[in-house]
Amino acid sequence: MKSDRIFAAIVLAASLGMMWATTQIEESFIQDPLGPKSFPMLIAALMAVSAVVMFLKPDADPHWPGVYKLLELLATTGVLIAYAQLLPIAGFVLATTCASAFLTWRLGGTARQSAIGGVSTAVGIFLLFQYALGVNMAKGPWGF
């Protein structure tokens, strides 16, 4: 009960910080009607509402994961941070293949399923965004 309220306070503080950071985004005079601030502000607002609900109605007996699960969450966070850092260097396809293969494996896939899922996800998203939607994707040293 107490841990839920502590977590809710942390999430609320993070959402308020995100809202403030969103107001600092500079807008171009040529942009879509919603602008670049709408999506981060929506996410921050949802985080704030969720935090307030969790604070007001905490779980009676929350179950926190064991050490193994916490290490697994830290490893996943590390992979996602590495993905963001490697994306402009390695390119979208290679970085996304590695990250999505790891996530598929952590969700219970075999090594073969993870490899196939990683490649399929990366190539599929790349083709969809690059060619169907015309969005420029990060190209690595091999041009994709």
C-alpha cells in the first residue's frame, strides 16, 4: 500500500517534468495542426491521471517482483537505451533486428523464433515507413 503511493508520487513527478519539458519544444511556423507537443503532452497527462488513481486507490497487498525479474527489467532497459544510441550508427534495420529479437526472446520465444521475429519486424517496419509512408528511416553503413 505504501509502496504504491511512493511509486505514484514518482510517476506524478515524472509526468509533471515531462509536461514542463514538452512546453520547451520549439515549434516551426510550418507544421501540422496538432504540432510536436500534442503526443508527449497526451502521454504525460495519462501518466499523471494514472498516478493520481494509484495514489488514491492503492493496491491492498502489492506484489513486487523478485531480484531475477528486476535484473531482467534492467537488462531490457539497457537494451532499449543501447537501441536508441545505436540507431543512427547501425541503421534502423540492424538496430531494430537486435532489439526486437531480444524482446521476443524475453517474451518466451525460442532463439529461432526470436531471430525470425527480429528480422521480420525490422524489415517490415522499414519497408512500410520508408516506401509506403515516405518516412526517412535511419540508414546504417549498408544503406538500410
